[in-house]
Amino acid sequence: MDEALAAAEAAADLDAEPEALLLLAWARLLKGDAMAALESLGMARALGATAASLDVLEGRAQLLRGDEAAADAALERALNQGVDEADLQALRAQVAFRRGDTGTAIRALDRARARSPKRPELQAQLGQVLRAAGQDEQAAERYARAAELDPEQPDY
């Protein structure tokens, strides 16, 4: 991981293009450094980057920082640019869940599962939200489905 971060930093130093800065932001996010990722994203924006991927990365960074409102705003911008993939919906569900809005989290996870029905982590995430909403029977069904999709994972 450290080697990937060093490579991304070197690329961004040599080539101050938005794409290199987006890669650097991703590497910093993977390292758990939300503030450094946001700095890279700000630099990319200053260079004219407007890609939806920038908003998705910003949403991830803001969520890592614990700023649900900023994360939600960034993810909403990505949706408005036409991005509606399973990962984006799963992130929106995390934001809603942290805010205590289980209804929105469930709807976002249903959309995510519609796009990627064979991803066990989406099933398990929905199980967690359903359990928090007091829907224990439905939660158990989602956990069972996650275990069915990934029998090697003991945590479901």
C-alpha cells in the first residue's frame, strides 16, 4: 500500500493533471487519510476536473471524516451526473444509516442489489440496516442470502 501511495504521489508531482490527482486521492483514501484525499480532490477541481468520479471520491472521503452532510451532497452530485452504480448506492446507504434514516438506507441498498444481486456484502449491509430497523426476520433472510453467495465468509 505504501508503494502504491508513493507511486501516486510521484505521478501527481510530475503530472499535475486531474486524473493523476484523482488516483492520488484514491490512494490516500485507501490509506485512510481523508483530509489528504480531499486536498488532492480540491487540486483536481481547481484544474477543472468535473468527473462524477471526483464526487464519488469526495463522498467517500467525507464519509470517512464523519461528515455525513458533505458526503451526501457529494454523492448527490454524482447521481445528478448520471452515476447510479451499486457502489454509489451502498455509500448513500451508509450515509443514511449513520444519520439514523433506515428507510433511505434500505431503499438505496435495494437499488444497489438490483444492480449487483450477487454481491454478498450488499446483502449483509442490508441485513444490518434491517436489524437496526427492527425487521429481524428480513434481516436474517439477507444474512442467509449473503452466506449463500459467499459460503467462505464466516461473518455472515
